[in-house]
Amino acid sequence: MDADSAIRVSGLRKTYAGKLVLDSVDLVVSAGEGVALLGPNGAGKTTLLRILATLVRATRGEARVAGFDCVRQAEGVRARLGFAGHGTWVYEDLTALENLRFWGTLAGQPCDAETLGEVLAAVELDHVAGERARTFSAGMRRRLALARVALGRPAVLLLDEPFSGLDQRGSKWLEAHLAAAKAAGAAVLFTTHSFTRGLSVADRIAVLVQGRIALDTPLGGLGPDDVRRLYETHAEEAL
């Protein structure tokens, strides 16, 4: 494995109850690189991220994160990973501060009052740190969930539709945070249905269709319309 390959997936296959979800997927994301994973619903994007996050086991093939095998060295993966799923996983009866402290404790990340306060301030929730999450709007819950990725300095960030539910201000914060993480050497892999939001932090786009990578190409100077045309062309060809 290359020293700068923060994520390496080789021949990855996943079936659920006999249904093929991922089929011989190969993907490499280098340290300091951002990759946007595009694809229709049911293409296998979330399953791929969940395998990398050690939440699901592949049926066949290999997945490594920060040099650690996602099955045999799951603890090593988790210690170097920042993961935010499509759901918020917010505990409604806990306050914003208590949610963040709980997540940090589970992940072995900094949980001192100063650090937690800075993270909540970064997502503009410091003014409601002591309020229970059940009182939050959907956007506030989403920002609280994303605060997990601001804890510590993970080598790899996996984000499932991270811009969903965020307003323009929240999106700008997330883009800035991901750009800073990349600059510090972190690899970023995120799923998206958008041809605009988040692409500013992507160096490459990968299109997943029916469990296979149909396109993996540098983003370069491509604009949203170019990305849309590439996506539509390769998604249709793969069907």
C-alpha cells in the first residue's frame, strides 16, 4: 500500500440477502485529497462509507483506512476516523454539550470544556450548549452531528450527504472546515447528490452506479454543468 493512500479499496463486494450492492469496487483516496462520490439512490454509496467506517463488513475484497484493515484492525481505523452518517445520531434528551462530550468519549477524542466549547462555537451552537437537542431545528441537529468531525484531527473524514439540511452559512462553514482538514493532510470522502454544494473541496469525482465505479476523474476546472453532463453520461452508460 502506498504511504500516502489514506483510503484504499480493492475488489470490494457486498451482498445483502443475495442482492448485490457493491461489485468489485476499487478506489484510492490520498492524504490531503478530497473525493466527491456521486450516484443515484441505491447505488451503494452509503454502504461503501459504512464499510470504511467499520460498521458493515464486506462480503469480499479489502478496505483499508490510514493503513489499517477495516475488519482485522477496526479499532485502529476508528481511532483515525471522523465519520458523519446521513442520519444525525443526536440524542434528543442530552444537551448539545452532553452529546458532543459523549461522542468524544466514545472516540477517545478531546473532551475538555475548552475544546468542546470551541467546537460548538465553530458550528455556531455555543449559545445553546446547555439546551436539549429535542428543541433544535433540523438544521441545528445537522450542525451538531457535524461537530463530531471537528473533534480531534482525524486522518480520514467520511461524510454521507454532509450538506443535506444545511443553510448557506452552515454549508460555508463545512466547506471551510473540510478545506482546512485537507490542508492539514486529512483525506476526505463524501457522498452527495448535488452538482454544486461541496465540490469546492473535491479534487476528484467518482460516480457509483449499480455498485460499480462508472467514472473516477480529476475535477480540475470542471464547473457544475460539466459535472452534471459527465454524471448523466456515465450513469446512463452503466445502466
